[in-house]
Amino acid sequence: MLENQSVTEIQKNISSRQISIREVMEYYLDKIEKINPNLNAIVLQKDRKLLIEEAVEKDKINEIQKPLNGLPIAIKDLTDVVGFKTTYGFPGSKNNLPSKNSLFVNRIIDKGAIVIGKTNTAELGVGGHTTNRLFGPTSNVYELSKSAAGSSGGASSAVAAGLLPFADGTDQMGSCRGPAAYANIYGFRPTPGLISADRTGQKLDLPILTTPGCLARTPNDMSILLDAIVGSDLLDKFSFDLNHSFQNQNLSDKDFSSLKIGWLSNMNGK
């Protein structure tokens, strides 16, 4: 039913009542139930009955003006979501229950998405492979015995397997981009500050190393999530607004051919 539909197509079908939010939720939950036990991409999940009830309520409200209306998403287990533990994949934090959402999670919810759970991460978000002592490893979507890379491997494998329409991640030195490459999808590390984040204690004169990012099967799918969550927040002094939409950006062949790519072959300059 939804197997080959883009996020735009799913949105249009929800808005036109060709499909209900409940049906969308059931489709993704069925795939998670079937595929995730072997993949281990989603490690914390809200009860199925509660999620379907939430979807039914959204069908009644019919918030078609919200860009993420009814779309399910699971948040990387480094980021706070009220009602879910934030464990960082670390046994010492296995019972950590946050009292408030991270900034961009509020935006995701305000734009109509339904948070269904948390995706796996490298322990404490450190490492090039998605494994930890609390939940174990996430498998590569194409070969379960292989690595999903890290640290956002739970998100990338979930998106590539069709368990989610898109997902968030975090990226410092490739934590979205590496897993995306391993899963043959798209991963994006935006300019720090484009997606508001909790940066308590961050000094203005020090560089920001880690930023929230995102993963999706196509650039168009990713643009929908980005447009919903980018922008400044008073609680993030590094955040900023854009004057344009990701969905409305198109490069002509001429523009594309004039782009320059920088490549750092050796960080030590040798």
C-alpha cells in the first residue's frame, strides 16, 4: 500500500482522505514488528495500542495544514523525548527519564508528527559503529552480519528498511553521513545552529562540534523534515533562521556544474 510512496505522496493521501493516519501508523508498526527484531534499529517503542489511539485522534482533528501530520518518527537515543527514556545506550543511564523535550523534538511534535520510539546509537554517541552495552548492535540493512556504521546507525537502518519515512540523527564527524552511506540513503549534517539544540554550557568562542542532522531515502523526503524543524529558538543562542525553503531549492545544470567541493586529505597537513 505505502511501500513505494514518497513522503509527499503519503502526505497528499492523508490530506485528501485517501488513507487514514491510523492506516499509515499500522503500516509502519507492522513493518517494525516484522523486520526490527533482526535489525535492532528501534530500541525503545511506545505500546502499539497507544500509538494507534494517537493516530485515530489525529484523524479526528484533521490537522492537514501541519507538514508532518500523522507521520511516525523515532528519535535517536541521545535526544530527550518526554515519555521515553534517554539512555545513550549506556547502562548507567538505563532509567533516565527526561522532564522535557529537546528543542527540535518540540518542533517535530508541533508540526504534527507522532513520536513512536527511539533509535539505537553508538554508546554515548561515540564511535563509528552503532553498538552499545545496553541494546547491542544495529545490523546493516543489506547484510545482518555487517555494521550499520555509527553513530546514527539505528536511524539509517530504520529508514532504509522502510520502518520510518525519515529520521533525525546527530553528526560530529560523520555520524549521519557514514550510516547513510552504509544504508544507501541520504544523510545530512547541517550548519550548526540551523536546527536548534540544547547547548547548555557551550561557550560562544568555542566551535560547535556536534549538530542534529537527518536521514531520508530521497532529498525530497529529507527537505520536508528539514523545513519543519529548522530555525532559531530563543533557548539556543547559536541558532538562526533561513529565508528560503529546502523544498523550493532547485539547482540548474549550470549552477550544479559550478559547485566546488573541498576535500581534506590529511588533517595534519603532511
